[in-house]
Amino acid sequence: MTIRLALQAFPVLMGVLWSCCVHAQPLDTLKLTLPAAETQLLQKNIPLLAQKFNIDATKAAVLTARLWDNPQVTVENVLYNHTTKKWFDFSYEGQNTLQVQQLFKIAGQRNKAVKLAQSSVRMTEYQFFDLLRTLRFSLHDNFYDLYYKQRSLQTFGRQIAFLQQIVKVFEQQKALGNIAPKEIIRIRSLLYDLQHDALELEKDIQQTQSDLALLIRVPATVSIQPQLPDPLPQLSAGALSYQALLDTAKANRYDLKIALENVQYNHMNLRLQRSLAVPDVQLGFSYDKQGNFERNYNGLNLSMPLPFFNRNQGNIKMAKAELENSKLQLNGTQDQLEHDVMNSLQQALKTEKLLQDFDPGFEKEYTAMMHEVEKNYGLHHLGLLEFIDLYDAYRNNVLKMNELKYDRLNALEQINFATGASIFHL
């Protein structure tokens, strides 16, 4: 029995040794509040900064759309004059011509192109704010998750330290014949179980911390310790109504604004494509020194393609299809928004109700009781099986309470995310 337990514990011991080696690396500690984390998100987050450059790029497209087409100048001179026997003859007897042409877009094509580019700018700006909404939710979620996981790890650490001390004392008592070997084995098994769970929790903490650090660009050598106000502000979703939240979401959700603007964009694009079916007009001036019916001929010319075959039919048809597609996407976004708001509200109410069912003083009373349990077990006033049951129950209670507190804050953040507004904030 002892050998089998030892073999089962071997992988756990290796994991614990590995964890110790990892923690041997010195890490700087950063105590971070949520407002400070949000400031760093705005100042340092790479996707957010990159999106700002996309806005600048689309604004440059507006500038391009406003520009007139450049005039075209053509100059021609005689290469070899057979009469004067001269190359590149620029004399009075030589021949040269000049043409100047300017393209004019009619049917409001230029103005329509400018409006289309401006619509693209608005969509890019909306994409920036929608990205900010997503990143802010990820920041808050990782922040709360890391905070409560670190609190759970502290509980593991205290329990592990206590059991290690118990094992040390029991080994001494075993040498004196005062402790049965099976009792030490059970305590060691409980200790290894705790250490294994602590190791798994540390892995989760490391990943959550890495995700948070990437959002605010904190170096990998820095250990983040989230700081929440104690006590937390009284936040409740009970007074909120679905319709009020839905109205807030319709006014603030930038993905909905993107879908609406996309419909407008495709409306303008359809008008632009129809206007492109109207031929452009090219106005020109020509000068011919002596190659025309009179010397030093001056002429005004007007040209335009005849729309017999190409009337931009393909692009018009494509624009119509894109418009109908954007309308369907708008309907889908509206449906998704309604479900997001309802789901977030229901989840917040259920989590809040569950948390309210717990006695506020239960956690402190349970912790105080466990201190007495540890004390009585150390004095052999409590049996081994009863101690293990109470210890497991306490550990599960602490983990569940921390998880429930995180779920509550996460549910409130889901409402913020679903509505696109900071309805709840710490």
C-alpha cells in the first residue's frame, strides 16, 4: 500500500519540484488597479494602436477622392524635316503640335466617391471603438479572474504549509512510536493532492497573467498582482430592465453602428456605380504649327466614349447584391444584440441571487472554524478522517466562493459588453 501511494505521488512530486524551480526565478511584482490597467490598455495595446493607423489610412482615401484628375499634355515635334534636311527642326519651317486635355467626371461621380470614402472612415472609427469594447472586456475579465485565482492560491499555500508542518511533527512522533504509519501516509496523500491542485492552479494563473500582460504590454518578467477595492462597491443588476438595456445597447454598440453604416456605404456605392455608367467628358485644346489647313492652327476638342456596350452593368449588379447582403447582416446583428442583452441580464440576475443566498458572515466563520480544526487536530483532539473531510470541504468552499465572486463580476461585465456602456464599474 505504501509503495503504491509513493508511486502515485511521484509525478506530483516532480511537478512540485518543477514548480519550485520556476518560482526560483526572480520576478518583479506589479500591483495594479483596474483604472491603471485601463490607462495602459489605451496607451500601449498594439491592436488598438494599429487600428488608429487604419483610421489615418482611410482619411487619406478621402483626400484622394477629392483630388481632380491631372491634365494631360502632349507635345510633338518633327523628327526629320525632309525639306530643310534637319533633325529636330525647331525653326520656322519645322512642324510641332501641342495638345492639352482635361477629364471631367459628370453625374456627381467625384462627390459620390468622396461620400463613399467618408463612410469608410466612419466604419473604421466604429471598428476602433468596437475593438476597444472587446479589449476592455478581456482586460476586466482577466483582471478579476487573476485576482480570485491568486486568492485561491493563497489558501492552498496556507494549507500546504500547515500540512508540511504536521508531517514534520508526525515524522518525529513516528520515530518515537507515538503515530501510526498509516496516519502519516493519509496526511502525505492529502498534502500531495493539495500540491498537485496548487500546481494546476499556478498554470492557470500563469496563462491568465500572460493574457493580461499582453493586453497592457507588461514585460514577461513582471508578476501582476491585481488590486480590488475592499469592500467592493454594492453593484446590483436587480433594478435593470431588459428594454432599458436594449435601448442602451442600440445607442452604444459599435458593431451595430458598423452594420448600419455598411448599409449606407452600399447605398452610396450603388449610386456611384450607376453614375459611372454615364461617360466622362474630356475637354482639350490643340495647337498645330503647320500640319493643318492653316498655319498655327488652334482647336478646341471635346470627347467622350459612347456607352453602347459597357454601361457598368456588372458593377451595378454587384453593388445591388452587396446592398441586400448588408441589409441581412444588419438584421442578424440586431438579433444578436437582443440575445446578448437578454443573456447577460439573466446570467447576472442568477449569479446575484445565488450569491445573495450565502450568509455574508459564513466565509469568515468557516475560516475561523478551520483554524480551530487545525489546532485541535494538531493536539490530537480530532480524528484523522474527520479532519480530512473538513479540510476538503473547506478547500472546496473557498474555491467555489472565489469562483462565484468572479462569476458575479464577470456577469456584470457581460452586461457592460452587451450594451457597450460602462453601466457597472469599480
